[in-house]
Amino acid sequence: MLPLEMLAQDEEKPTFPLETIYAKRKKNNTRAILRNFKFTFSTGAGTTYMNHKLDSFGIFQRTGFSPRIFPNDTTTSRYSNWINEVTADTLTIIPDSFLVSGDTAKLGFKGKGFNIPINVTLHYEFLKRFRIGGGYTYEPMWLGTFNSISFQDRVNSFKPNNTFGWMQKYYGMAGASFYRIDKFLFTGDLHIGGFKPGKNFARELIEKGIYVNLGVSIEYEFSEYLRGLIRPSFDFKKYTLTIPGNVNTIEHKMNAAYVQVGLTYSLPELPRCYLHDCKIQMNHAHGNREYRSRVHPFFKKQNPNYGENHPTLIKYKGRNKRKLNPY
């Protein structure tokens, strides 16, 4: 009889080399890194809330005309547009004209604009919670009607010239996910960058500030590499308009509220199985390479360990589900 020590040693040794049966799978490290990069396309609608103060200017209103402004120290220089460009005006002052100076009253105008943002972003996700990246927005914008913040009964509303233009935004972004419920993921994010008004703005007369946007993305996971999202947000931006031949400037605020919807896509870590007739639902290997299933819809959540194309068996579907014994 063999000693117990010899039997234990024999049991630990395989009777045949496993490498002849199982090939060592090769990993694609490049795809493993790229899967954490997410590309997002979104669009929606927004409202821009524009306002400015006229502390260094007065308002001149004549019946039947839109309002004009003039510097506090003289009425000889008058302007009929001071929103997106500067338009000098020569409308004469008559005895029944209404004039008020900015050094004696709180003067200014406010109005709204309508925006349709077309937005693309690329960000990298790490530690299953944080993200960092950048983006670009190209959006048509329509300027609306402006109303006086005081003396509404004496000062008419007006629309500036060239109300339509395309605005551009370019920014870096950072965010963090803070809550998850089932397939819904909530992420707060911050955009900081610059903006460029459309050609309907006199860009040579404008000094721009920075662009800041705060929002919350509510993402729904369709699959491992496709998400739908809805993102309400609010941005802050302003510009200073210089009046030619005058030392005075007008600071315009153009904050905006948005709601956007879109899709986020990432590159799968594993390539798609190259065999057209392969029906395996789980991640699997052919030779020494690993592949993902050909039959997984990219828009449907799957468990890569066993697949979920048919989570409910046929015997529990249709008329079968009413049977006491579905077998």
C-alpha cells in the first residue's frame, strides 16, 4: 500500500496538461481603455434671459417710434439699437417727447431669446463615478422683444435688428454620479469655457466673459454601451458692448435655461463575434480570442455571463402563462 503522503501528492498533479484543452485568452488592452470614453449627442430647447442696465445712459421716447438711448451728459448722440450692435440715430426731439436720465432713475431693458442647442461631448469615466471631458455646442438663437424695466407706460418695447444668428460654445466638463435607482443614473456636471455669438452680433464691439453651465444628467442604461439621457441645465454668460466714440459701455447678461435629450455611446470592450451563424448569447472564446455575442441588440441590457435575449421562457408567454401547468 502506498503511503498517504504519496497519494496526496499524486492527487494534486493533473493527469494531463490543461493548456492542451484551454487556450490562454488574449485581451485587447486598447479596447479596455477606450470603453470608458463616452460620446454623447444631444439636442433640445432653451430660453435665454437677456437684461442690461443703463446707468450711464438715458431713454428718449417719441410717440409712434421705438425707444432710443443717449449718454447722460448729452442728447446729441442717440442710438436705436444697443443689444447686438450699435446703430446711431437722428430722430429729432420734439416738445412732447419723453426723456429720462440714468442718473436720476433705474433704467434698463430685458428680453428673451429662443435657442435650439446641438451638442456633442466626449468624456472619460473613471472609478465608476467620476467623469471628465469636453464638448462643443452649435445653436441657432432668435432674439425676442425687449421691454423697459421701468416707465413701462411711457417707454415702448422694441426688437433689435438682425434677430437670428448661430451661437457657438466650447468648454471643458467635469461631473460626478451621486445616485442610482435600477437602470437610472443621476450625475451632476459642470461646463466651463467660452462662447461666440452669431454674426448678427457686432463681434468687434463685444468683450465676452466666460461661459459656465450647471446641470444634472438623468441617464437610462439601454445596454452596456448605450444610454439615453435627459439633461436640464442653466448657464451663465455675459458680454460688454462698447459704444463707438463714447467712453461708456453696456454690460449685457444672457443667462439661459435648457432641457436637452440625447444618446451616449461607448466602444464595447470585446469585438463582435466573427462567425455569422454563432448564436451564443454570453461572452465567449474562439481559439485564443474572446468575443461578445452577435445576437445581443446594442440597445438592450445584457448579462455577459449568460445573456438575456429571452429572460422569459416561451412556456410562460402568451396563452401558456394562463396554464396552471405550463409544461
